[in-house]
Amino acid sequence: MKNVRDLLYIAMMATILVILGFIPAIPLGFIPVPIVLQNLGVMLAGVLLGWKKGSLSILLFYLLGMFLPAFSGSTFFAVLAGPTAGYVVAWFFVPMLVSLILKAFKTSSFIGNVIAILVGGVLFVDLLGAIYLSVYMHMPLMTSLLSNLAFIPGDTIKAVVASTIAYKFKDKLGLA
């Protein structure tokens, strides 16, 4: 941590994640994993804050979720005991993966942000979540993976929104 500004950004991102958790989840019916907006905040943590501050903001969010119903009406422990645990655990790694992919591009562009988020923030989370869901629900892995296709359109929109926000504000916030 270099300064108070870094701590402020970490706390603000954790706050955004908590606020997004209060927006009701949309149940799908065919799997016990709903559509939530919190992964938009996770995507933003990765693309705006980088791997260290982004991961710290996710850890702070987990800590807050131990005491508040910050996970779309649930606490951290309730989420870990349910079918969505794989997705939520994967969120911690999103800032690291997004940062690594952005470093590989060696430039901060809108398209680079979208690709980094889609690979590190969508595909990785869906893969880890599907593996855990498969084990938890005793369903074939392929069925679990295919059920995650329902998340791709919404997550793609969230990736574009996160990329747009990052592209517009990263320099203004001094995060470049």
C-alpha cells in the first residue's frame, strides 16, 4: 500500500460489491445458481485496481460478508455451504487473472479490457463454478458446464460495461 488513496479505492470497491449484493438475484430455475450483478464489481476490481488492490478489495468484501448479508441476501458462510461457492471463491482470483492478461497486451485498450475480463472474469469463474456445482449437485460436469451458457450473454454485457468504465475513468482516478 502506497497511500491512503489505495486504501480508499480498496474500501470503495468492497462497498460497490456489497451494494451490488443488495440488488436481488434472478433465479434461473434449471440450476440453483442465480444471475447476480456482483460479478460486475469483481470485473471492475480486476480491471481498475489491478491484482493486489483488486484482490484485497475482494478479501475485504468476503470479510464484510461474514457479518452482513452482502452476497445477494446471504452471508459468506451460507454461500460457502451452497451451490454457488465455486463461483464466489473464483472471484478472488479474477483481479490476478485480468491483470496478467492485461500485462500480456502491454496496452490499456477497450478491446484488451473486454478480452481480459471475458477470459479472467467470466470463463474462469464459470469453469470453477461449474466444477464445484457439478460436485455439489452430483450432476455430470458437461451438464454443469452447459448450464453456465445461460450466464454468457449477461456476463458479456457486464464485461463491456466494466471495460467502458475502466477505459473512461482509469486515467482520471490515477489508476493507470
